[in-house]
Amino acid sequence: MTATIWSTYGYRITSTYGWRSDPFTGNRTWHTGIDLVKSHQAPILSFTEGIVLHARMGVAGSGFGGFGNVVAIQANDGALLCYAHLDSIMVQTGQVVKAGQTIGTQGSTGRSTGSHLHFEVRSRSTPSYGFKTDTHPETYLLKTMKTETTTKPIPISIQNKYICNGTYLNGITYAPLRLLGERLGANITWNGVSAAVNGKHVSEAKMKDGQLYVPVRVFEQLLHVKVNWTGKEIYITT
């Protein structure tokens, strides 16, 4: 196990996936997810895009009994990503969310010894939301990140001058936030949890190779620049 992938997302690990000593009974039990911590009531962002199948308190027999407030998102590959023990929920069932979107805040609801995120990946969503189909969350996300890194680079120019490469993923071109933002004269802030452009929160940020990326259209919307996509390159005019 390595903390690298989780620190990329701003987390530290407090309990790993697999066999462990139950924090309540001390008995050897199977931990179906991984426990991650930022800070109490810190925004929890979706690791992937997908559709919300569950966004409420988990009840006994539902597949989420004891998990407190749970948001469960079915990713495009069919896996169910579960975010448990949330203090609050900011999405609703049936809603389509994007990677990097805030879905709730870190909490300690349900059977919990302290504020944290129990993140669990299930290979399917039925029955009982795929209860007992848990798989290694780190392996799953590493596979997802590997898929993302194979996407093609997109050259980005400002006033016909090449600045950097963006990343084309699932029909959206992402650009390095700080590099491109500062070239466009924007004030970029990052507090380790969320990013902002000129004080306006950006909810669709992704971490890649240690840099924060956002959709190029974010700059168009927040900085009132013109973005021209040729199908191969992006040209920005101010």
C-alpha cells in the first residue's frame, strides 16, 4: 500500500482495505474500504464522473447499514463508488456528477469513531447496492488514473503563442490551472482542498502528475476570453 495516490487527492490514510482489528470490538474483521482523512467538514469531491444512485442515510438491510450519510455514484464503467460517514450531502439521487465535483463534507455519522471518509468501491450496484462485491479502491483508482494518462495531449496557445499542453479526456479538454491561469492574468488559489480563479470556486478540477487541471471552458466562463477548438489545437484570444 502506498499513500501517494491518496495524498494526490489531499488525503491521509487512517485504515487500509482488508483485514484489520475492529475499532469497536477488537475482533479481526474485513474492512471493505479505505478510511481517509482531510479535516472535519472538509469538502469531499467525487473521484470520477457518474450518476448518483444513493444520497441519504444508510439504513440496516440497504447495503449501507451503519455507514451514516452515504453518497454512492455509479461510474461509467459500472463500478459503484461509495462515500460514507459524510457530515452533509450536497447531491441527490439521479444527479449526474463530474469528477472533482463536491458531493458532501467529511463527517462521523453512523458507526464511526471519528471524522473521516470511508471510501469503498463495489464491482456492481445491485442487489443491495452491490453489498459484498467490494474491490481494492486503490487498485481501482490507479487503473482509472492510468487510463487518463494515456489520453492525447492538446496544444494550447494564447494570442497564437504556444503556452502548454492540455489533456483531452471524455470529450473535455483540461488545462493546467496555475500555468494557464497566470498567463491569462488570473489570481489562482489552492488551499489543498479546492481551487479558485479570481476568488470564484472551481468544482471540476482534476489532479494529474502533481498538477491541478480544469476544463478550458472554465477560463472562458470566468475570465471572458475566447476559446477556439480546431479539433487538434486550442487557441485562446483575450
